Amino acid sequence: MHPMTPVPYRVRSRRPDRADTVTLTLRPVQGDCLPFLPGQFTMLYAPGVGEIPISISGRARSGGYVQTIRAVGAVSAALCRMRPGDVVGVRGPYGTSWDLPAAAGLDVVVAAGGLGLAPLRPVVRELAAHASRYGRVSLIVGTRTPATLMYPGELARWRDEHDIDVKIIVDHPDHAWKGPVGLVTRLIDRIVFEPRRTFAFVCGPELMMRETADRLVRRGVPAGRVALSVERDMKCGVGRCGHCQLGPLLTCLDGPVLSYERAAGLLAVPEL
């Protein structure tokens, strides 16, 4: 099959996560899903509307891809309207992955901003399932309001059942919020890790990633051990169109996961 031809997948389940966000479970109409690594993405096609990149947020027990989508444009809105039984097109998985083997034996910091928790969800599930492979694990999450927090049930289980230090901060609290308020970088000073023996996984808005990575590096975490998920305007997913160019890199091929050591200079260039 031509690499630009989507494979038909059927929506097996749909879960609303918040007002503008849903999580879909997708399985091929025929055959099985291709294997994926945490951090990779697919190109999802809404028939008659268009195609966009969406990170894979997990594998369902049925073997399908789990993908969390926020309605921010015509294609994502169409995908969010899908119901069980509907068919979408899928290409991939594509891209680089979170380097979990490199974190073995180290303290781990996972930092997520908003929907950035979705690409990091497979990482945290791996850390929870194989805790003995890693040192102290901390998950810091920033969200706009308490109502926009992603995966609240899983966050509670990771904290209560898997001894992960989960801390959450909001930009705009409601009357019931008792936790911290501000940027996710404020939480870095509230977690325990040995900087020179730490690996960090960071995903969220680009400014949040730069600020978080910079704070971690200033604390002593080696820049090569801080991984970011960097995205640009991906159109083909296979390095043919050049839309996702970031300096000398194509983020669909060289990314989306890059070390801060490699990405810092590029992210510092305005409008690159």
C-alpha cells in the first residue's frame, strides 16, 4: 500500500474527557494495529474533511490505538464528533519515541502541560507497571482550570496505587481548588530528585517546554537527559512535504521527541 493511503479503522469506543476533548479507541477494519512506541503519532483522516497528526496515548485492551483529540479546527472537530461504528483513516505510527530504556535506574520527572499529558500517558503507565526499573518518579501537571484536567482518575491511581509523586497546578482556580496556582515550573522545586541522576520527559505548549527544560537543566539535569515532544505543521508525516521543518530537522522524521540538548538552540530562534 502507498504510504500516503490511509488504512480504514473503526471507532470502537468514545469517551468525552472535557468540553472540547474526546478519547477514541480505534481498531483496523481488517487485521491488527501496527506496534507503536510511546511518543509516536498517527496521521488521522476524517473522511471528506482532512488529515492531522495525533499522538498515540495508549493501547487499548482490545489491541486498538487510544488517541485523545481536542477540537481546535475543522479536522479535529470532525474527529471529535465520531461515534462508535464510524470509520476513520489512519497512517503510521510515525516519528521518534520517548527513550524509556535510557531512564532505567534513574530518577524520573514527567512534566505535562494541558493536553501534553496525552503523549506522556504511555510513559507514566510504563513507569507505573515497572517501578522497580526506575528511581523516584514524579509527575507534575499544569492545566488551565480544574475542569480541564486530563485523566483525573488515572492521576489518582498513579498516586495512590503506584507511589508516583503526582502534583497538579492550575492557571485559574475555582472556588473548590485548594492546590497551587501558577505555571507548572513552580512545581519543580516541590519534587525530590537527584539532578545528575535524573531523566525528564516534557510535553506541552512550546513555551512551557522551554521554561521547564531550562529550569531542570539549571537544577543540574543534563540537557541530553531532558526529552521534549516538539511539533510543527505536519502534513505528510513521512518527510516528503517539508511543512514541519525546524531548522535542519523535519519533526515528522527527526522528532517529535528530541533531546533538549539538540532542540534548545532551534527553539530559541524566533519564528523558526
